[in-house]
Amino acid sequence: MSTTVTPVRPEQGRADRARSAAPGRAFAPRGLVTKLPEALRKLDPRAMVRQPVMFTVLIGSVLTTAYCIAEPSVFAVVVTLWLWATVVFANLAEAIAEGRGKAQADALRSARAETTARALVDGAETVVPAARLGIGDLVVCEAGDVIPGDGDVVEGVASVDESAVTGESAPVIRESGGDRTAVTGGTRVLSDRIVVRITAEPGTTFLDRMIALVEGADRQKTPNEIALNALLASLTICFLLAVVSLQPFAAWAGGPQSVPILVALLVCLIPTTIGALLSAVGIAGMDRLVRRNVLAMSGRAVEAAGNITTLLLDKTGTVTLGDRQAHAVLPADGVAEAHLASAALLASRADGTPEGRSIVEFCAGPPALPGGPAAEDASAAAGEPVPFSAQTRMSGLDLPDRRVRKGAASAVRRWVAENGGADDPGVAAVVDRISAEGGTPLVVAEADGGTARVLGVVHLKDVVKAGLRERFAQLRAMGIRTVMITGDNPRTAAAIAEEAGLDDFLAEATPQDKLDLIRREQEGGRLVAMTGDGTNDAPALAQADVGVAMNTGTSAAKEAGNMVDLDSDPTKLIEIVEIGKQLLITRGALTTFSVANDVAKYFAIIPAMFAAIGGYEGLAALNIMGLASPQSAIVSAVVFNALVIVALIPLSLRGVRYRAMNAEAMLRRNLLVYGVGGLVTPFIGIKLIDLVVMFIPGMV
Amino acid sequence: MSDIVAGLLQASLLFSILAAVYVPFGDFMARVYTGTRHLRVERALYRVCGIDPDADQHWSGYLRAVLAFSLLSVLALYLLQRTQQWLPLAIGMAPVDPDQAWNTAVSFAANTNWQSYSGEAAMSHLTQMAGLAVQNFLSAAVGMAVAVALVRGLIRRRTELLGNFWVDLVRGVFRILLPIAAVGALLLVAGGVVQNLAGPAEYATVGGGTQVLPGGPVASQEVIKELGTNGGGFFNANSAHPFEGPTAVVSLFQILLILVIPVCLTRTYGTMLARSGAGTRRHGLAVLAAMGTIFTLSLVGTTAAEMAGGGSATQAAGAAMEGKEVRFGEMLSALFATATTGTSTGAVNSFHDSFTPFGGGLVLLNMLLGEVTPGGVGSGLYGMLVLAMLAVFLGGLMIGRTPEYLGKRIGPREIKLIALFVLTTPALVLIGTGIAMALPGTPGAMTNADVRPHGFSEVLYAFASGANNNGSAFAGLGADTAFFNTGIGLAMLFGRYLPMVFVLALAGSLAQQQPAPATGGTFPTHKPLFVAMVVATTLIITGLTFFPALALGPLAEGLS
């Protein structure tokens, strides 16, 4: 089983990073202006052809521009300007979304500044440029050096400042052997000396990949994006046919339409809202992950996260706090609980381990055992501490008149026997019971003057993290099964799984078991997410649909996973799933909104086109918004269509608010907001715009 | 008894019978398509044709079989019409013109039964019986086979085998269509529909004049025309002809025949899902509920529009009675019209051209929806399932999952096929109508060229009817021109077979997948919310595509 190392994490560093990229700040109206030049650069047709919807608008804009030049009129000019605005707004959304990543990439790039490496060739150091290092080269890094490339520590141990990559200011330990060998290029050694074997070619290091990712340089369309694009393209074709075929119909009716009107109708109908914001939504989704210090190696992985149906969680560090904590004190026959507690407290004073500290907290805590123990503090100060050692497997305190010990049952019982005390069968039974339940029993004994005696047992157990039960209940509501992976025996595992509210567990798990479990789940059509950090996690990480490697883990693990969590916080898997879902929901909501908008636009444009023709006057009844004139109606619809893009940029960057609830409730809510909302909003919006537009000379 | 009471009784009788046969007949069809045993006659047929009935076909093989068989059908029918004067039972008929023969061949092979000819004046009895009636059986069975193949695609996992087309075809004909048709024909004869091999006979009327009364094997063709949602009448006047639809009871029975297979196929679907564990019977009911909701809305709308009528003449008559049989009355006409346009049948017992603008607009809309309410035999089911998957795609995104239906993911390949399917018929209708309206000769074919919106509706209706394989006519359009014969022929051909290509490819791609298990995070596809989404998706997609066209036709006419 792998162990998960959870580094101490000052929340401050993370909070700063999060704040600097907070959505409110990143999208200020000012951003619309500053990103304008970039948006105009994006008008390049070679780039725009990748977005069928907006490319159609671009062609429409060119057509109306040509018409304007041939037959200028106020109406045609206004329509043309707003069509161009529609295209520019779409590019603006993308530019703003990309801008947030670019700022982050620049910060990362500064860490990659030209470095030299002290290469170790045949035992001798030579200084070479970092860019010339190859895989397998050995380099020496000492305090103050920047590590020149990704690699594994093969010799020595050092504390490393990884803040350049993780934003995390507390140094971490990197050492040869074990699961903490990986070092990242661009990080700085703070103390000691290590020898690193380079594992990545220059240009393909973690930092390089990270920069490319946050910049979205090699952003590829995800399967869902491709699917949605296909749907949007076919809707566009559908409406193109509807508009093109309308001309002969209109001619028969006696009212052939001008180019700007037909283009305006087309642009209003095709799903420009989602078409304009689709790439911004994708970029922003990746960005949300980056802001939570998770690097997704591909957008595909983010999307897969939303589909996850099984979540594999390591027990230690994810479900439980990782360290065992005092849970109860169980006195032997004839011993007062307070007496046992005070002895345990004294014996743990010198014990700096998390277990020892938890005993101190537990026994000194007023609610648990009021009175007694606190009084012992004074005497403790006078005593001689006996620290824990692997040989004695006990710790304790020697006072002038009294010695107390606590430790592993066998060690303490031996100590009692050596000091002339008798074994207590009642205590032995308690010890066995606690062990069988998966807890850790620590026996407490004292020697008061001559003979020693056993006072009782402190029950240490894994403590489930607060709030997890609710979290898992939410996941269940979302249809996600949670499975705990642990090296513990099945009985312990069952107890913890029950306490944490997990759906299932895999006890006494070997890496192979884990891999088999993932395969089994996948064969049943499920998608699996997991976290891991050890080299032996690598196959499972690679097999999982979403494998999140801890940044503290080995390079093999980081290579195998499709995401890296820079904070090395396994609980974050849950957030990753939520971000994945949010991404899809945002796309779906905008698509629905976009299509629902069309109804109102028809009611604006169709009567404007035909109600003036003899025999078709009845169509005036469709002008239910009471728009001032045919021209103002069409302009209002086009203006609304363009402005709605700008209005929805913040939503596309922030994502639709996601709350854990079951699928049907969520769908009902989103249908109501974005479906019905999308139906009603444009009726109001177009009417309001018309109230302004009608004052433009030449419109009425 | 007032017309309204009679109409309501007729409708409730119809729906009661449908409800009564829904479970047994639906389950029976499920057994037909899932059984492993072959009847002796079937086995003999397979041996003669060299077919291995137990070999499943890859989706592309299934498709090739569908297309090859249909091509053969078109050719055979074309030849039969062109040579009918030399064949037996010619009753003095000349060969059919090439463009009309092509149109009719495609029309019957494609389950459309658009008729630019007048049956009693153009087709020999042999052509009617061995050509048209046979195609009525075969084209219906082809539609059902394709629907069953799609259902298998949803059910099966990790395979691309969709069953055997020849077996599905043969079973559909021998076990479902033929037995019902045999019984149905007898009932029709009992109801007064003619059945003989006589040629036209001249009689002296009471008034002293003479009248030519046509005869023919009408009942046997009438029954499959309705049952297979084909719609091609023996006579030009179709089911309004007293020899085809003599009484209101017969007319009601015809509506029952029209609806029974498309409606009960949803039960077949649910049962096949439930038996295989891929879904539940409620999934089938949900599909029926979506179909039924739109059908009911349309029926109520059409009936209301026709009852209200318009203008003083119709007020005096009590309703818009022009073009309708007094034997049937207003409500039975509206019911028949809704059933025939909602099912791709196209048989008529009244003339849609004479409906009020809104009533006529609604029957037109039924076809534009893609014939899914409840649609043609088989084609209605697969059409609705494709729309359901489209709805699932939009809805699925909004719950944060890659959309899936019955655990099968709607990924890039699937959505492309779905989009192509949904795009095909609107494209054919709009392009066809657009070209027709741009041609100078078109106004001459219209009966109502002076009322421009109505004239336009006639052309729009013709292409909607052809591309969606309905086959009914707005009647006002003189469609026996080279342009309309060829154009509508192409619309029927592509409108029938392109969607089949996409739907079978979709079935193949679905069959390959291992379904994801249903969890709390799955969008339930058997509940009212899903039904509402499918209805809304169907109406909005069609509504948005055809709003301009409908505005210039029925809406402009009705609002003026």
C-alpha cells in the first residue's frame, strides 16, 4: 500500500494565488477594452474557420459590408456594424479567457529563466547550460541552486522550495529512495546537497508543460466539444437553409428581402451565443482547475472528471487524518479513569508524535475529563522525560516519586513485569479487542515506589475527517460511488468506511488489487477517478479515467496520471469532479439559452419582413412586442444578439453555479433558468433595445 | 346525437381499442423480432434465397441489405408499370409515363405512396396487386426492421451485429402484416369496401344518365395501405371514395389500422429493453407519451380550427365542411387527418387543401415534425428515438455528464449521425420547395395561385409530404409534371433512405459501447421531465426550422 504524504500547507500562499486570479478581478469591463486589439487580431479567417458558427457570422458581415458600400443606408450600416460587433465580441470572450492563463504563464516562465547545471560526468562536475541536459544525466544541486530540470534524487536529501511551481512557500523534503524522489525543474534547493538524475528533455519538463497548458497553446478540442460543435454546425446549416430558401418564398409573396435583412435573420438564428463563448468556457474550465492548483494534462481529462461514476479514495490522508488519534481511555479494574488519564497525559508529555499530542489534547481537554490532570502539569515540569525509541517502544516520564510509561502493549507489560508488577488479564482482553477492531491500543502503566502496575489502555484510532460524511452523501446524490482503498484488514476498513459513509472499500489492497478494481469497474461501464503518489500507483493511475498524481509523488506517478495536484491534497478529487461537471453544465446551459432565444427573434424579424406586403398583413399580429418599425425590429434583434454575448462572458468564465443534487432536480432547475429564461429574456431585451433604437434617425 | 358527442365517442372508442391491444400486440411483436425459431414457410424461403437466417449482420451489412432490397423494389415496380399493358389484368390501361412511373416506384418502395396518378385511370389490377400492394407490405416491413435494428443497437453491447435484415423483413411480413391484413380485409369487405377483379362498368343512373363504376381488389389493398402507414389509395379520392371508405365505422377502423403498429411498437421497444435488461417498459411508455402529447395537441388544434371554420359559408354549415365527407363529419375528418399525417400514412378521408388555414397548417406541421407522432411503421419509432437522443444530448450536458441514453454515450460520432438524420428531411423540404418556388412554371400547377399564401402552402405541403414519406397531398397541386415527379421522387428517395443510413450507422456505433450503469447522476429517460424535454426539442427544432415557411403559408393566410 502506498502512503500519502500530506505536507503542511500554509493556507496563506494558496489564498494569495486564488485571489490574484479571482473571477471578479479578471473580468472587469476594462478587460473588454484592453483585450480589443487581440480580439481584432483573432478576426483572421484561417483561425475563425475552426468555429463554424462565428465563421458564418464573419462571412455574413463581409456580405453586408459589401452591400453597404453598394447601397448605403442608415439601416444597412447599423446592421453591418453590429454584425461585426458580434464577431468581435466572440473573439473578445476568448481573448479574455486566454488572458488569465497568459498572466499565469508569464509568472511560471520567470522561474524557467536561463539556468546552468552542474553536470556530473565521471564523478567530476562541469558547468553546462540547462538546455543541453539529456535524459539520464546526473547533476549536483546544493543550497541556493535552481534545479535545472525534472528528475529523481539519486543521492542525498534536501529541503526544496517549490513555490515557483506550486505557489506553496513552505519547503518540502526530497530524498533518494522511496516516494519522495521527484524534483521539478525551476525549483530551488534550500539546504543540503542532492544528486539528481534528469528524467525529462529540455522543453518537455513539467514546467514547460505547465506553461503550455495554462496558456492553452496546444489546446485540443475535447470529445464533448467536438460533439457540441457538430451539433452547432448542423443547426447553422439548418438555419442557413431556412434563410436561403426564404428568398424564393418571399419573392413569391411579392417581397424579396435585401441582403442585410437576410444576414441579420441568419445571424440571429444560428446559435451565436454558445458559438461565441464555447472556447472561452473550455479555457475557463482549465483555468478554474489551475487556480485550485490542479494541472490537467488535457481538456479531455477535465471532461472525463465530470463523468466519473466511481471515486477511489486512499484511506490515509483522504478519508482519515492520517495519524491515529486518542479516542478513549479504558482503565483497568480498580483504577479511576481520571487517574489513568493523568498518567497517560504525563507519559505523553515528552512524546512529540501526532499520536502523543492527541493523547495530551484528549486527556487534558476539559470536556472529556474535568478536574484532575491539569493539576499534574506542575509535577510534569519537574520530571525527567523518557522519549520514545524504536527499541523500547514506550515513552514516559520519571518523577522523583513515580515513573509512568505508555506504549505498545507487549513493551509496557514487559516493563511492568520487570518492575515486579503482575499482568492484568482484563487489560489484555481490552488490548486484543481494540486490535481486532483495527484500533491501536497503548497500555499505560506506573511504578509508584517499588512495584509497577498496569493502569489501563488508551484507545487510538483513525479519525475520519470532519464533514466527509456530508460530502460523500452529496456524491451519492450525484450518482458517484465512493470506494476506500486501504492496507488495513477488512474489519477495520469496514468500520472506517461505515463511519465515513463510504459506499464500499477495498481492504488489504495491493497495487495489483487496485488496478484490478479499476479494470472491473471500467468493464461495467463505469468511469473511475483516483489519486496516487507512489511509483507502484503508476499503473492504476494510468488505467484510471482520471488519475490525479500528487505533486509530492514520484515522477513515475506524475507521468502516469492525467492530472497533477500541486497541493498534494487527495480530497481535491471531489472538487475536480465538480469542475468537470460545471464545465459541461455551462456548455449545455448556454446552448439551451441560445436556441431558446430564437423564438423571440422570429417574432421580431418575420413580421418586420412581411407584414407590409399585401395579402400578408395578418403577420403583423406576430409583432407581439410592438416594435416600432421593421427596421428597428431587425436592428434590435441583432443588437440583442450581440450584447447577450458580452453579458454572458462573466458566466462563461465563472461557470454555471454548481450544486450537488441529483440529476433530475438539477436538470429541472437548469431547464427553468436557461430554457424558460432563454425563451422570455429576449422578448424583454429586444423590446428595451427597440425603445432606444427607434430614436436613431432613419429607423422609423 | 350531436356531431361533437359523436366525435368524442369515436375518439374514445379508438383510443380504448388501442389501449386494449397495446400490451398484447406490442409484446407479440417483441416476440416476433427476438424469437430464435423459424416458421417452416420462412425456412423454405431462406433456403430458396440462400440466406443463413441465423447469421447476424454488421450494421453496414444490414444497411447494404436494406438498400439493395429497396433498389430492387424500385426497379421491379418501375418495370411493372412500364409493361403493364402486356401483362394480365391490364383492364385496358396504357403504360405509365417514365417520370410518373419513376415517381410511383420510389413512392411505394419508400413507404410514401405519393400518387401523382389517379389509380382508377392509370394502374392495371396486376400493378395494383403485385406491385403497389406488395410494396405496401415490404416497405412497411423494411421500416420495422430498421427500427428493430436500432433497438438492438441500444440493447447490445460490444458488438456491431444488429441482427439479420432478411429475417426481420420476412418475419415482419409473414407474422405481423399478413395475418392482420387478411383479417382486416375481410372486416373491410364486411363493412362495404369492394373487392373484385372487375374492370370499369357502365351503369345507367336513376336520373337517366350513365356512370362508370370502377371495381377492383380494393379491400385487400386498403387494409395494408393503412396498416403499413403507406396511404396510397386504390382510387384517386383515397379513403373518401365510397368504395374505399363507405361508412364512418369503416373510416374509424381504418384509423385504428393506421395507428396500431406505430403505437404498439413503443411497447415492443419497452419489452425488448426490459427483457434484455437494457431498460424498462417505462422507457417505451415515455416514447409513446412524447408521441401522444404532440398527437393530442395537434388533434385538438385541428379539430378546433375546423369546428370554428371561417367566413359566413362555413358558419352556416356549422363547420368548415368543404372537401369533407358528410358521412364522416368534422371530427372524424380531423381525427383521420391527424392520424394520417402524424403517421406518414397519407391516406385521406377528407381533403387537407380545404381545411382552414390553421387546421391545414397543423396537419402540415405533423409531417414537418419528421413523422414521429407516432410516425410510420418503424420509422416513427426510430425517428422519435433519434429525437430523444438529441434531447438527451442537450439535457445531459445540463447535468454535467457526457450525455447518455440507456447508458450509451452520445459522443461526437453519435451526435454527428443524429444531426445528419435530423437535418435530412428539413433540407429536402426547404431545398425542394425553394427550387419549386423559384421556377416560373410552379404557379401554373397551383389551384390557388391567386391566394398566394395558400398556393405556397400547396407546394410546401407536397415536398413536406414527399420528403417525410407521408404521401398525402394538399390536393390543390397538379403534381404530375416532370419537375414535381422527379423532384418529389428524389425527396422521397433521400427522405427515406438517407435517414436509414444514419440510423443504422448510429445503431452500429451504439451497439459497440458498453453501457454505463444508471446512477443518481444519470438523467432518467422514463419520467415526465424527459417526455417534456423530447416534446419541447421536437417542437422547437422543427418550429425554428420552418417558422418562416409556415409564416408565409398557413400563418399569413390564417391571420389575414
